[in-house]
Amino acid sequence: MDMSRVPPSPEKHAVSFRDFIDRKDAVIMLILCIVYFVVALVNLGSFKTPQTFWRTTEKNENFEIDFGRPVKLSRLYYFWGIGPAFGNFRLRFHDGRKYVTHHIIENAPYPRHGPPVVLTWNYIPIFSETRKLKIVVNDPGTTLSEMVFFEEGSDYPLRNFKISKRFSVPKDEGRILNLFDEQHLVDYRHPEYFSGMFWDEIGVARSAIDYIDGGNPTDWMHPPLGKLLIAAGAVVFGKVPFGWRITGTLFGALMVAFLYVLAKALFRSRFLAFAAALLLSVDFMHFTQTRIGTADGFVPAFLVLSYLFMYLHMLQPKETCGWKYPLLSGVFLGCAAATKWMGAFAVPGLAAAFVAGEIRNFPVYFSKINRNTRVSSVFTVQMPAMLKHRLTKTFVIVFLSSFAVYSASYIMFFFGTGLSNVVVDFISLQSNMLKFHVGLVGPHPFASRWWQWPIIARPMLYFKTYWPSGAGDIVSMIISMGNPLIWWSGIITVPLTGWLAWKKKTLVPAVIFFGAMAQYAPWFYLKRMTYIYHFFSVVPFLILSVVYVFSVLEARWKRARLVFWVYLAAALLLFAMFYPGISGFAVPAKYMAWLKWFPTWDF
């Protein structure tokens, strides 16, 4: 690409979307978004989960199940609801003379054995014969929604048993019979992720449901906006897996369009904008993070919009300083920070990019100065005055708008309290959040450091099960990692983009480089426990750096466009190869073992 086609900055007229986005661009974006969205919706999550429940209030409440004949049980499926307490039940079998405890059905934030179990179908293998069994409450306050027994050799739930000798109290919410009224909803034909919560959904998506129910959020360690967005999906589609994942999936599709617009603004090339959007569509981490009910998928989308509007502001005539684009940049910066604090990392990146644009345009400021003015007064009076007006107005608008959005995301926490209490409680909450993140240390099997992320040294395994029911030959898993072709290219293109920005003194590579490093560099110094998905907010800028380097190469080599098409096809092929591992699609275990290219890829 000939970079001379990129309009110089500053523009002689006010710049708007119409200057670089036309109907063809809109059609391309629409097609990319629809295709991505349709693919992402496949096996996103169940539309149905048990809704009735029994919430206990006293220890040793119990009931007896009589199957009417000796039954060889193979497994018990159970579904925990959301309740005010964690705890467990005892599963006791009758051996012909007395009841003996056979299993503990546990419900805790992080159980001693296995993953979290809230709002998820779980099962325990039994392989024992009995005619009668008893369920006994160990910890009051726990909420159980459904229990389903399977007989050995059968894929259908046991029916026609009797519930007798019930001991419960009037204070209980729900009733014991609610545990057996939605047997048809047991989802033993799908991996557990499809019909319940996994990984950080246990805190984030659950907090979204807490908001809907009017309770206190389980997850207070992060700002609330991401959880409120997840709650919006659950309000429309219900408190089911599809409901708490759909908003993030929609943002994943919209992010493809957002990056297209930013790339078109930067490069003024339809092909390069298409390439950037396509690379984001086939990045593994983008696909994984936006399909789970956590807040990580919203941050990059807001950041892309924030940089887009800041860049449009940089292109405006320098003798003016409008408020619209800085305001929008600040609003989306505030949205990113109100989702997760890593969104605030963009502040120095936006500031550096804007100042770089102003420095680059010193000749414009000089052209406005009276030629008869003494040189000393140019630098001490007139020049600083022009700069100060534009810089100060921009930074004030961005800061005030972003802080207003961040603060507004907490309104529901302090509704109805006095102003003095609001300020104290707000500061106290931020302090406690900071203490939590600073103190988040300790071993974790999938923790990784910042230098391991670009090389994909330690992918994150969110979910893995042998399906169905632990058979062993078929596996379902969800991994968070980057597309190797894209991320490994970024190891070269990000620093090269920074070098080209310095050498050419051009704005486009400066914006890309500052955007990437602002999201990445803070992790060099943070000592808290980190994971590879913390690199996600860097990915859009990494992709832009890949596209930019190809654009520079294209200006010097005629066959670069053909090479880039091959590159895009290879990235798409890798996405297809790894699709089962990033989507939960069940495949032979041997296939996923074949994709483990390195010993540290522990999935």
C-alpha cells in the first residue's frame, strides 16, 4: 500500500465517518459480523435449567427415597441453585439393616474435589445397589434444585420411586418434591459447560443474576459494568447459560466491526480494514473470551472505540478543539475501566498518542504565528497558548467524561444513601478492590507471567471433561489462547511498528504502538497472579501492527498482497483446526492430543 494515500494530519476540514466509511464498508462489516455471530452461537449454552428448588434452614433435615426394588445405580446428577449459604448433603444408602453414608454432595465456592458447582449439572458415579437411600442436610441455607438418578445400563432417569419419611421445617423455601419435578432437564447428552457455569462465571455471571434478584453481588472485586451487561442478556433470555453469555458474544461480533472502522480510519484501505477484522474474527482468545459469561470480552471493544474517537479528534483542524470526539473517547474509556481496571491502562496510551500527534503538527502551529513576532515570545507566549488550549481542553473532557461513567456504574450500590456516605463507601470499596488485587498471589496450575503470553507458553484451560460421563474416548474442552500465527507475528510487528513510528514520525504507527504497550507494559511490574487472558486487551492493537507492517511491505514489494492473502488463509485454517478446543465441541481425545504442540500446552 502507498502510505501517501493516507491523508496528512491535520485535516483542512472536520473529519467524520463519512470521509472513510461508505456503503461497501458497511456491507463488508455486516457480513463479517453475521458470519462470526452465527458461528459463535453454535453450542453457546442451554436455554433451560431447573428453576424450582429446596432451600434448607436446619441441619439434619432429610427424606427417604424408596425405589420399590433393589436398583444398581450408576450415577446421580444434581443441580445446585443460588442460595444464601454453601454446604453439603449426605447421600446415605440402606444396606438392609441401617443407613450408611455413601457420598457427600458438596456445594462450596471451591470444593475440595472438582470445580465449582453452582448453577451447573454435576454428577457423581455411584455403582452400588440399594433399594432405599436417604438425603440428609449437613449445612442449612444450601439450595438444591434437582436430583436425577440413573440405573446401570440406562440413559433414562429412574422414575416411579416414592419420597417418604420427609423431615423438613415450614421455614424452608420451596419443598422437597421440587427436587424431582424437572427431571427432563438433565443435560447428560452435553458437556457440563453447555448447561451450567464454569471458571469465573461462578463469580461474574452469578453476580449478574444477583443484580437481577436484587441481592448483593458475589463478585465485588471488579467494577460492575461488565456484570450489568451480562445481566441484560439474562433478563431477556432468562437466568440460563445462553442468557448470561449472549451479551458477550454480541460484543464479540460488534468488536469485529469496531476494529474494521478503526483500521479503515488509520489506513484508508478497505482491504487492510477487512484483513484486520478477519484476523480478529479468527483469533482464538477473542472467540473464547467473548463466549463465556465474564467481563473480559467487553474491555477490548470499549478500548477500540475509545482510540477510534481519539484518533478522529487528532485529525480535526488544529485551529479548533471540538468537544464531541474527546467526549466519546472518554465515555468509552470510562466504560472499559468500569468493566475491569485494566481498561484504565489505556490512559497513558491515549495521552501519548495525542501528544505525539500534537508534536508532529508543530509546523501547523508555527504557521499561525505572526512572522514579525520575536522568536523568544513564540516559544514562551504564543506557541504554548495554542498548545495549552487544545491539550488542556482535550484532557479535561476525557478525564471528566471517563470518571463520570466509571462513577455512574456504581449508582445502584449507593441508591438512597446520603452524599457523605456515598463518597466514603465509594472510596472504601475501591480501596478494598485494590487490596484484593495486590494480594492475589499464590500458585495456580495455569498462572503465567507477562513474557509468556505473546509466545503462548501457557494456555488457559477453562473446562475439560470426557464425554459422555467420563467415557474417555471423546473430550470436550474450552481453552483460552491466541492464534499462534497472529500472536507470534505480533512479537515482531509490535516493536517494528514502534520503530517505524519513531523513524517516520508518522501518527498511524504511533497510535498502534502506544495502544499496544499501554495495555501490556503495566503487567511487567504487577506482582499479582496473572493469566494469559490478561493479554486480550492487547490483541486488537497487535493485529493492527501486523496489518500496518504488511501495508509498509506492500508499498515496496508488489507480491506482498498475495502473501498477505496466504497469511489470512493460514490464520483461518488454524482457527478451524483449533475450533473444537476453543468452543467445547466434543471430538476424539486423540485429536486434541495431536494439537498439543508443546509440553506446556496442558490441555
